[in-house]
Amino acid sequence: MLTLFFYPSITCLSDAAENWQLGFQDPATPIMEGIINLHHDLMFFICVVSIFVSWMLGRTLWHFECKQNPVPSTLAHGTLIEMIWTITPAFILLVIAIPSFSLLYAMDEVISPAITVKTLGHQWYWSYEYSDYINEDDESIAFDSYMIPEEDLELGQLRLLEVDNHMVVPVNTHIRVIVSAADVLHSWAVPSLGVKCDAIPGRLNQTSLFIKREGLYYGQCSEICGINHGFMPIVVEAVSLPNYVTWISNKLSE
Ligand code: CUA
């Protein structure tokens, strides 16, 4: 996003991890926008609380230093101050909880999805199934998605993030992603889409996507799943609806 700010003519959004990155990747779904906004809201409370606590700690250390205060007070407790330091944090937590819960429930909601994609974690790759469509031979679309090894990378491709088969989905469409695993725990996570969903053997988890712009979104398995845990990335390719339909019909006739 910084790039956009300094060079308005260049539209360069960050949808993959960058070196020494501290901030978020750029959001592509309303959910990720909500997560970033909540983070900024919480940052305000974090700053106020940590400044106040540090100031109080500093004052306490200063006033209780033996040379400063040779005859200490014998005061052991005070009802009013104890009420204040119990109620104030409780009130702050309550204020934080309201936007936090509304976001949590928004993330959980799957609104009548137009498309369902099933993704399965394997040791060590992802596979995708599009069971909404079948061809003349009653076959649906299913494929594996492996990381491209370093020696096979082409110029401009991202190391440890590129895969051979992307998960292709249309933009501006409610998509349901069903997540499971074939062997051990994995986790299907794409930062720009604000999605991190555990893939558990024998259990179906579901999450939803509503991608607002076309692009390639990079993610990685986010649950330690064995020796190649770091080598099973995720690439979601968001395309326009006509391009998606073309992709689906090509896949069906393969
Ligand atoms: Cu699959 Cu970690």
C-alpha cells in the first residue's frame, strides 16, 4: 500500500509476504479489512494502557527509592483505588469485546455461497475439488497443487510460494471453502484474504471468501505438519467471472 501512496501511477498491492515485513499484507476481502481495522482500534488501547502503566511503574520506583523516601507510608490498601483499578480494565475489555465479537461472527457467517471449493491438506501438498460441476462422464474437477521447487522457478516467481496449480475463483462472489486433511493437521491460510482455517483429518471445516479484486494471493500451511510443512504453499487466483467460467469448462473437458 505504501507503493500506492508514493507512486499513485503504480498499482502494486502486497499479496505475498515480503522481506522484513512488519505490517499486514493488503486486504482483498471485507473480512481482512475488518481484521486490519480491529487491529488499529486495539492499537489505540494498547498505546494508552502501556504508556499509563509505564508512567505509573516509573513513578512508583522513583517514590519508593530509599533515598527519595526514607520514611515510607504504612498505607496498605484503599477501597476506592482498588475499585478504580478493577472496573477500568473491565470496562476497557468490554469496549474491545463489542467490535471483536461482531467481527468474529461476521467471519463465521457463510452467506448462501455461489461456489463451493473443497481443499484437502496432504503431506505435503494441497488438493482442490470443485464438486459443483460435472462433465459428460460424471467427473468433477479435482487436482493437486504442489510447490514449485527452487531450481524450477522462472524469473519473477516467488521462492517457496509458487505452486503448479492455482486454486482459481471468481471475484465479487460468495465462495465457501471446505477444509479438511487426508493425513495429519494442516492449516489453510491466506493473509490477504483474512483466512486461516485448520485442516483436520475426519472433520470438515468451513470458511467463506468474498474477493474484491483480481490477483494472485499467496499463503502457506500454518500448522506444523511434518518435515515439509514449509513447502506446501497456497496460491489463490482470483479472476473475473467470464474467465472463471472458461477455466471451469477447460478443466471439465480435460
Ligand atoms: Cu501442512 Cu503444515
